[in-house]
Amino acid sequence: MKDFKKHILITGGAGFIGSHVVRLFVNKYPDYCIYNLDKLTYAGNLANLKDLEDKPNYRFIKADIVDGEHMLNLFAEHKFDGVIHLAAESHVDRSIANPMEFIMTNIVGTVNLLNAAKFHWQNDHSGKLFFHISTDEVYGSLGEEGFFTEETSYDPHSPYSASKASSDHLVRAYHDTFGLPMVISNCSNNYGPNQFPEKLIPLFINNIRNNKPLPVYGKGENVRDWLYVVDHANAIDIIYHKGRIGETYNIGGNNEWKNIDLIRVLCSVMDEKLKRPAGTSEKLITFVKDRAGHDLRYAIDSGKLQRELDWTPSLQFEQGVSLTVDWYLNNQDWLDEVTSGEYLKYYEEQYVKR
Ligand code: NAD
Ligand code: TYD
């Protein structure tokens, strides 16, 4: 068997962002062995990684991070040098409906991985890194002005963001208490290919193609800062290799959109690509009851990452949206597949019965 320079565990690699990170690392670093560990929940899909199946430096491990003993055994077996931890329950609306899954995976699962890394790396920290992927939602909600920096106090409001905030604190605690080499990144909203159609952009693309209502929460005035997923994956690569141990880096697109404005852009791009008369998709917009605890505005100051590690987003939003819509329209089988089964039940509970 080939001697690899590093053995890197990527958790949640069958999900949206994870699949882009796995692809980048497998293709860019043939001398690293990349282990994609994923439970394959509703959000995990191996079809996202079909192009990597035969790569000699790629392995898939089906496992649940909530099983602590299994995590310890996997570290013993594969001698991971690094962990890039993305596995999580990731959707705010599901966390409102069922917080416990978020506590188990996002908090207990993270601690299980920390314990495994602490135990197996205790005698030698050199070249080891636990990279925890987090979200800007831990910082809470901004008013009309200002940005989240790495110094902003945590103030999470949803069970999702509170569970991610807890996991961030635990990762820092393992660094401060046990010396575990770690780094954390907090990123803004991602969009792009392979995102599960429960999140705003792919949900609305799917509904427009099926002529279904577009459920805008409240008045559509909430603001999010959108980043193309490949730019997030590139930031993760840079931070993994050049980030300073013990540090936090904010990642953002410097690209704020009020939901209703973004939705109008999406409607117009969809009309154009589907060759429907201008204005057709906008007619599907339906204002519905607001999300409980809905954060008004997220906006990231990614100056530290740009200054220290020379990262910048590569795509303009208009290009990113066009690429994203093209991907979904060229991969309608993928959409049909993930919107059958469990999805129909979720959709009914979230949008029809409420
Ligand atoms: P996703 O829901 O698309 O993917 C999550 C993956 O984790 C899935 O493949 C799922 O099967 C796997 N998973 C869930 N529970 C597991 C468990 N118990 N054991 C093993 N695997 C499990 O999520 P995503 O949008 O790709 O987000 C990935 C990470 O990035 C998360 O940690 C999320 O908090 C963070 N993040 C996401 C965004 C965003 O906009 N999507 C922004 C910033 C940070
Ligand atoms: P989402 O994609 O769920 O990301 P997050 O809540 O993590 O930011 O939602 C993005 C924005 O879109 C958020 O303000 C909620 C809003 N939204 C809707 O208006 N309707 C929907 O059906 C969904 C899923 C989201």
C-alpha cells in the first residue's frame, strides 16, 4: 500500500460543503489519504462524490460520530494526522422541530471526536490539527449596521446555532485545557451545487421548476451574507495548511442580500434559464408565518483571513447564482432523488401543516 504523507479524516463529507472539501483535498493532494466519515443521514449522499469512487487516496467510512467508542477505534486503526470536522445537523428549521438530534450530533459527536484526537495525539502533537468548521450564526443577530468579527461575543438564538456555539466552546476548551492543536472557522451562508433543497436557494430553485409556492418567512427582510461553496472549500484548504493553531477565522462573501431581493434575482435567472416569460416565477412568492427566533441579519468581517492568509472570494454573486441554477437544472435526477421519500414528510410538516 502506498505510503501517504498525511491521513486526514473529513467528517460529513457526503453532505453539501463536505463533498466540496473532500473533492478539493482528494484531487489537490494525491499524497494525502482522505477518509470521508459520514452517517449518511437524509443530508448525506454518496452520489455527491461519484467522481472520486476510484481514486487511490479516497476512502469512505460509514459511521456515526455519536458512537464514541467507534471514533476511538477508527483513530487507532487509521492514525489520522488531521481532522476537518463538518458533520453536523445543519438546518435551523429542523432544529426548531427536533433539537435533540442537534445536541447529540453537534455537541456529543464533536466531543467524541475531540476525545479520540486527545487520546491518540497525546504523546505527539507535531503535524496534528483538529479543524472545526462552524458558522457565523453562533454570533447571533446584527442590527442594520456592523459586522461579526472573531472578537464578537457568542449569542446564539436557535437550537442549531446554540449547539454549534457549544461545540466551538468545547473545541477551544480542549485546546486551552489539554493543548489539543485546533483551529476554528466561522462561515456565512453557503450556496452552490449539491446543497440539500431544504435551505433557501435550492428549495426555491426546486419549487420554481415544479411551479410550487415560494414560502418567504415574515416580510423577507432578513439579511444573509452569501458565499459560493467552492470559495468556502478553498478557505478551508488555506486555513488547514496555514492557519495559526488556537485561532479562529471568519469566512464570508462580503455579499449581503435581503432575502426578498435575492429571491427576486433567483426568480429572474430561473425565468431566463427555463425560457419562461419574465415575471413568471415571482408570482409564486408567498409570504408565510415567520421562523421562530428568526435572526435579522448576519454579516461577516473576513479581514483577518484576507490579511493573514491572503484568501478572497473568487466569484461574483451573479456568476455564482448562474452556475448554481445551471447545476440544479442539469442534475434534475439528483433533485428528484433527494426530494422523494423522507423529504415529502418534512415538507408537509414544515410548509403545509404549519
Ligand atoms: P449538510 O447537512 O449538507 O451535511 C452534513 C453531513 O453530516 C451529512 O452528510 C450528514 O450525513 C453528516 N452527518 C450528520 N450527522 C452525522 C453523524 N451523527 N455522524 C456522522 N455524520 C453525520 O451540512 P452542510 O451545509 O454541508 O454543513 C457542513 C458544516 O458546515 C456544518 O458543520 C455546518 O454547521 C457548517 N456550516 C454550514 C454553512 C451553510 O451555509 N451550509 C455555513 C457555515 C457553516
Ligand atoms: P436558510 O437557507 O435556512 O439558512 P439560515 O437560516 O441558516 O440562514 O435560510 C436563509 C434565509 O431564508 C433565512 O433568513 C430564512 C429564510 N427562508 C425563507 O424565507 N423561507 C424558507 O423556506 C427557508 C428555508 C428560509
